[in-house]
Amino acid sequence: GAVVSQHPSRVICKSGTSVKIECRSLDFQATTMFWYRQFPKQSLMLMATSNEGSKATYEQGVEKDKFLINHASLTLSTLTVTSAHPEDSSFYICSARRASAVSNQPQHFGDGTRLSIL
Amino acid sequence: QKEVEQNSGPLSVPEGAIASLNCTYSDRGSQSFFWYRQYSGKSPELIMFIYSNGDKEDGRFTAQLNKASQYVSLLIRDSQPSDSATYLCAVLTTDSWGKLPFGAGTQVVVTP
């Protein structure tokens, strides 16, 4: 299998709080992980690509100082939403690709984190 | 032109019928094609992948790939109410650097 664990599943916190979300590949190594955001009834939006041992690549319009990504090992990437505000409330989902010599590996998704900023 | 395009639906399908979903893509060099299912409020789940032209069957699901026409389809046979979800098509393109461009998804509603 290819299991991706994401924690926490739900966060409710006050405006101005920083929130850290963890994404772990449990049974495979992932050189690349991805972070998405999804607002209600909208499409998945890729925020950034996280590469083990290097800086993340952010999509256009995503503030890298607002959304800090760390990919310190082959099985763990973290997303920190700094000084979160109500407009950051969303469903954050990570995914991971198995490290492989072939390039056609699919992405496997975590269960997502529902972030609500009051 | 978007990299991956799908009809947003909703696609209403009677229980027991076949649901047919289509996806077109722009990069002729694309090699890998994936279908994900996303239930409301949940994260996407991989249900099928296909790399070669033709059909690939897995249970009630069949993926069909036609590289010449640049489309990939998903058929759901004997549709069940539990198949009601949004189905996302994803295509690994030659210049996506490992990113997986997703279509906007087709919402399927299976009616009893």
C-alpha cells in the first residue's frame, strides 16, 4: 500500500496563531510531497512542492513567508501557516509520491486538515 | 488552454447504470494518467491509473486511454449510490516536474 498520514485532522484556533500540519508517508519513502488547499465546492489548488533536503517550490500567488514548508526527511513534510487569519480557513491536503527510478508514480493523499481560524 | 479538462457535471446516473466520465489533456507527450475519487469533505483517493493505450479494468471501473485523441475516460459499471462523488482526472505531463495537474473534477450523483 501507500499510506499517507496527515495530522491534525482538524484545527480551530484564534486569529494570529501559527499552525503546524504534519504529513508522513508511513510505508514508503517520498522525495517529493505536495501541499494543496481546497475551499468549499472548489477545485484542489496546489500551493507548493516540497522536496526532501531542499527549499520548497511555491506556486504563483502563494506567500512563502506565510506558508512555511519543511521537508526534513524522506517521510515527513510539515506546513506551518504563520499568523493565521480567518481567510486562511480552508481544507489543507498533502500528498506524497513514492521515491522511484520511474517517473510515473501517482500521488497518494493524506486525509487532510480542516483549519478554522476564528 | 488548461492542461486537463473535465466536464464539471453534475452527472446524474440511475443506480445500476454505467457512468461515463471523460477527460482531455493538452500535452501530447503525457505518459501517465490517473483517476481519483473525492467524497464531499474528504481528500482524494486514487482509484485507477493507466499508462498504455486501450482499456484497463479493475472491478467495476474501467479506464480507457486514447493518446492519439488525447483523452482518457472512466467507466463505472453497475453504479451504486456510494459512487456519488467528484472524480478527478490527473495527467503526468512531460514538463510538470512531478506535479500532477488535476482537472476540476466531474461530480457524479447516483440516484436510487
